[in-house]
Amino acid sequence: MITLCTYPSLYGLADNNPYGLKVVAFLRLCGLPYQQKHIVDAHDAPRGQLPYILDGGTVIGDSDLIIAHLILQHRLPVDDDLSEAERRIDHMIRRTLDDLYWVMSYSRWSDARFWPLFRNQLLSTHPDLTEALLEAAREYNLKRYHFQGIGRYDPDQVYDRGLTDLNAIAGTLADRPFLFGDTPHSIDTALMGFLPNIYWYEIDTPLRAFVAAQPNLVDFCRRTAPLVSLTQPA
């Protein structure tokens, strides 16, 4: 059985990190049996990052590489019907989500308005976590934001960037159930990793306010909730 290692759950979601939640959604969408392990210390993970999977004797990190491996190893037809034009859109949406990730992370770990709420929710949900551990994680993340660049901008400028990403996603999804119509593909599980990780959080960041104001994004989050919830669907 596949073992998926991710960060801890939060607000009823199977992972509080969008990349881990993306893999959860993919595994469930494709009906692959798996077990999930929630960990905090990513020291032993490939490249020191979560999520990663153990699939037989193979260890793979990076959500896109995980999904590519699962498609090949388990002969999954999830993306077989995509045209070349759709595959290019798929790629651009993934890169937009990679940009959005930094704004999401900043809103939780850096913004002084929201950090205490995020910290307190983690502590109350996971008694094994300590305030000292989370403060150390915050200091690490603040350094990441500085070197990545986003930590050098004013908060309004940071959120403008994320809101532009979300606006592009909302416009591309439009009124379709999934990005390319009625059938979900792997790119939709990427959206499931990010959008619910904003919408279902009880932290009213500018990102959450935007998602909550878009009927198509709200509908997407509500319809796909069983694929990302902490409790696996039967």
C-alpha cells in the first residue's frame, strides 16, 4: 500500500499544506488505496520537503513528481484525454498555484494579524505540537520569504499578487464543474489542494475573502470536499 507523508491536518482538511492535500485528492480521485502519516519534521524527506510517498520500494517527493509516478506506475488514465492545448493550460495553472503558495504561506506564518490564529489552531488541534516548535518553524519560514523575495514586499503588495492569481484561476475555471469540463483531471486535484485550503480555513485573510466571494470557487470547494476532508469517504 502507498504511504503518504504530509504535514498535520487542520480545519477538517487532510493536510494544511496545499501540496500534500493535492496528493490526497489525487489518490482518492483515482481510487488508489493509501495510508497517510502526519509529520512535522521533514528532515528525512526527499529534499527536506513534504509531501512524499513510499510506493513499494520507491520514495518520491514533490507533488507533481508523485502524481507523474502514480500515473505511470499504476497506469492511470486520468489525463489521457487531454489535448495539447489543455496540457499547456494545465502547466500554466500549476505554475500560477506555485506562485499563490507563497502568498498563502505568508498569510499564515508572517502576517502578524493572522499568525496567532494559525498558531493557536495548530496547538489546539495537535497537542503534541509545542509553541517553541512552531516559533522555530516561523523563523525558518520568514527566512524563506526573504530569500524567495515575497518577504521584502509590503503586505498589500503580497496580497495583490495572490489575488491576481486567484482571479486568473476563477476566470479560467468559469462556470465549468472542473477545469476542462465535467470530468476531473489531475490539474483539478491541484486546485483541490489550494482552494479548499483557503476557503475552509477559519482565518479571514484577503485570500479567503476573495474565494468566498466567487460563486464558482465556492461551488468547487463544496463539491470536492469529500476528496480533501480529514475523514476518508467510504
